[in-house]
Amino acid sequence: MLNKKPIFIVGLSRGGSSIILNVLRSHPGVCSPRGETNQVFYGKPDESLNTRVSKIFRYLPIMIRQREHLFSPHVHRKRRPLSPQNMEAIDRVLFREKLLAIDDTQNRYRAEGVEYTVEEIREARLLCKNLDGLVFTTPLFASMYPDATFFGLVRNGLAVCEAHIRRGISASAYGKLYAHVCGQLATDARRLPNFHVVRYEALTNETIDTAQQIFKLAGLDGNRVEKYRLVVGNEGDQQRTGGTASNLAWYSPQEFAETIATGIDEEQIRRLSPKDRDDFLKEAGNVMEILGYGN
């Protein structure tokens, strides 16, 4: 395989994955492809039409051989085993996309004001983000890359549920999604020795200690990280990642920790109506207990 010792972030959309992504990307020995894994293979809305079409045509042979939409975040079930041909094709695409991700907020800078060389990007460990339905691809990537490290990011489901209710998803429907995705995540954590569960709440409340633990679990030297990178909007850290955030900023460890908002879980949970809370827990309460979250 072209990618050696890749790292995968596995979790839920709206679950805080951008924080752990920026922690790992702050290390000069780690680079990412253009977008989350599903976007690598069939594009994202802010890309040009030509780029999206070229990605889809590149992905079509993989889908045809696989006989399924392998990288759909909306498919919440086990995937078929990968053929050697598809393993090589996927590995090649991810490696190439890492080399193409040279915008300011991607792989241009390995430290504040210091640009990567092409060779440094080639040698850097690949970091991918697999959310929602892509959690079910973990066994496939573990088979492709026996030297990979996986970080399963978990978060109190009631807080994440509130975020999705505001986007039009019912509490019951999101409870089913949470149960499926986090159930698979918990299974992989038991089966794979290189799969590590990280709590969103630890990232927000003990940011730097948790970051250093993440580096250690990934086999990265945390001492090489003098400043932490964060993609921010025009209003600075008031809009950190996602959305229209398009500027790269660098923070000292203390400053970085201060930009990560605490208490969001409690605030979001308070917004839930009693009915929405009950509807969610009816579907996902058992998985919440497995993950260590009391009702």
C-alpha cells in the first residue's frame, strides 16, 4: 500500500470530529486528503463541477466492482469485503488526494509560516475522517491497513440529537442512527487492538492532556507540536470549523484550549423537550449505557 500507518477518525456528524482532526493535523507528520472520505470519492458542494465529475468517474469502477455505494454516509450497514483490486484503487486515490490537498487550510503548512515540501507530504501519515455510515467501513480499512490507527470519537447522544433536531431530523430517527453507528463503533473498539475511543467531553474539558494522549496512541511525538492549528472564519474563533470557515490560524496550547467551548453538551441537552428525550432514549438508550453515558 502507498499509505503507511494511516490514521482514521471515526464518529458522528455534529459530534466534534473537527476538533480531533485539527489536533492531529497540528502534527507536522500528518496530512489529510481533500475532504472527508466520502467527499474524496464523489466530491463536495464547494468544489468545481469538473472536480466533482472527475471524482465520480474515478469512483464508478470501484462501486461497480464492489456492487454497492461503499462510501455513502447514509448507508448504515456492514459493507462487503474488498477485492485486492479495490484495495489498491482506494489506496491510490487516498494517496493522490493527499498530494493534491495543498490549499492554505489543508496541507500547505506544517507549522506556522513553514510550508511542507512535496516529499514531506508524500511521507506524512494519511489522516481520514469517516463519519456516520462510513463507520461501517472500519473493518475494511483495518484489513487494508493492518498498521492503521483508529480513533472512535463518541459524544453524549442527547446533545448530538438536539443538533440534528434543529436540522429537521426527528429524535426517534436520530436515535436509530446513533444506535446503529455507535453500536458498530463499540464493536470495532472491542475487536481491533488499534482502535481507541476518545470522548468529546474529554477533548473540550481537558483539551491539551487529551491531545497529548491522542498523539501517544497514534505513535506521534507530541513534542513536535509547538502550536495547534485551527480553521476559523472571518470572525476568528467565533466560527471554528466547517461552514464558511476558510482561514488557518495557529494557537499556543493554552490559547487552543480556550477556543474549544465547554458546557455545550449541557446546554444542548437542556433544549430537548421531554418527548424528544424519551423518543431518542427509546432507540439509543442501551448504546448510550454501553458508551458510559448515563440517562
